Amino acid sequence: MATTPETAGVPNETPNEKGIHQWLSQDEFPDNLKKYWHQRFRIWELYSKGIWMTEDAWFGVTPEPIANKIAAHIGEAAPKEKTIIIDAFAGVGGNAIAFALSGRWDQVFAVEKDAKTMKCAKHNAKIYGVEKKIVWVTGDCFSAINKRFNAKNNTVIFASPPWGGTEYSAEDVFDLSKMQPYNLEALYNGFSRYSSHLVLFLPRTSDLNQIAQYAPKDKKLEVAHYCIMGASKALCVYFGDFDFENEEEDEKK
Ligand code: MGP
């Protein structure tokens, strides 16, 4: 690889498997993903250090500033006795890396079904210096959580599931009952049996009335939009007694 400003400092580790890419110049980048090439440093601040991606990962990866903000919110608002966080759909690692970098958790678990995507996540975590701070589990998240965390009550589950492709934005209000392959009900029922504290990362246009059905009696659910340059990219729903009081006070200062 010739050294250019873009490639300076790239670890000498290039992917040697079909479907795993280290795109360092626009010439090699797929045309249909062009908008993400322009966003690459917003998605990964250390992109030029040799981030690995799959083509599909561009659609779903959480941009780094948002992943860091979510990690800060969950870290501050989760009860202190919650010491383990599980990133149930880890993808290429954006959120798990942010959780590990936050230093808030005794253990960060990253679960990902697709082996190639998982290789990208591990490599990317190495770039951010946290590969060894994350427990990597390749497999289906529901069975992995059932196997390891069935009897534990010190976990928070964070889930950034597939939304069924980029078409989610075609409707003004996104119908969460139609989300593929897991709809809101499947996600809530699948995870809430293993943890009282669940955070779902969902489309910014998600139907809030559908979400509100899961609020406990006489209580509200916390929903936060995460924005870049004033525009919402997605929202998180916080199920369980997350305490945002201190966080709000800090932000007012
Ligand atoms: P986007 O759909 O590319 O909209 O992704 P954006 O960037 O607002 O583009 P525009 O053309 O509409 O202006 C917005 C954010 O949603 C991305 O940064 C991802 O974090 C997230 N995202 C998008 N998709 C399709 C998924 C998905 O399937 N799953 C998850 N978890 N996140 C997604």
C-alpha cells in the first residue's frame, strides 16, 4: 500500500477475506455507498488508521459522536449496580467500542451473528485500543444472552437492530410492528426477560404511540433523539428505571 496522508499510520494489517474491506481511496469505494464515503470521518474519527467495514455495515453503524453520547447517557443513567453492558447487535463495533472507552463497565459484551462483520469489529476495536476490553461473542444474540445471562440481574442490554434496510425513511412515521427481521414486540419480549434495563436504538421516525404502549402503568418512557449538526439520526428508547436527573443538571451547567 502506498503511503498517502490518508493512509499514514494505518496498522500493517489489511483484510484478506472477501467481503471485508479497508477502503482508503474513493476510487475503490462502491458508487452506491458514495454518501458514506463523505461521512467516513464523522462515522469513525480514526477512519484513516485502517478501519475495516463490510458493505452493509455502512447503513447501520452508529456514528462515533452519537455512540459516545449514548455510552455517556447509559453510563450515567443506569443504576450503579449494573456493571455489565451487552451490545446485542454489535455490527462493526461502533457502540461496543464507545462502551469500552467510557470505562464505566466491568464487562462489555459484543454479540454479532455474522463472522465477517465480527472480524471488522475486533479489528476496529484494536484501532481504538479496546479490543481486549470487550468480550466477543459470535452468534445469535437471543441464544447468546439466554446462555450467559439468564440468571444475572446486573446487566444492561443495548440493541441497535437491523431496521429492514434503508427504506425505513420512506414513510413519515415508521411502523415498528413491521420492522424486519425483528419488530418492536419481538425485541422487547426477547430482551426484557433477561434485563430490567434495555435501550433500543430505532429510526428517528419511529411511531412513538407504539413505543408508549410499553410504558409501565402511570410512568413515562424516556426517548432521546441523537443528532448531528441539528438533524436527528436516530432515537433511543430507555426501558427501565434509568435516572436522567443528574445528567440534565450537568447539561444545564
Ligand atoms: P441514514 O438512513 O443513512 O440517514 O442513517 P441519514 O444519514 O440521516 O441520511 P439522509 O440521506 O436521510 O440524510 C442515519 C443513521 O441511522 C445512521 O447513521 C445509522 O446510525 C442509523 N441506521 C440506519 N439504518 C438503515 C440502520 C439500521 O438498519 N439499523 C441500525 N441500528 N441503525 C441504522
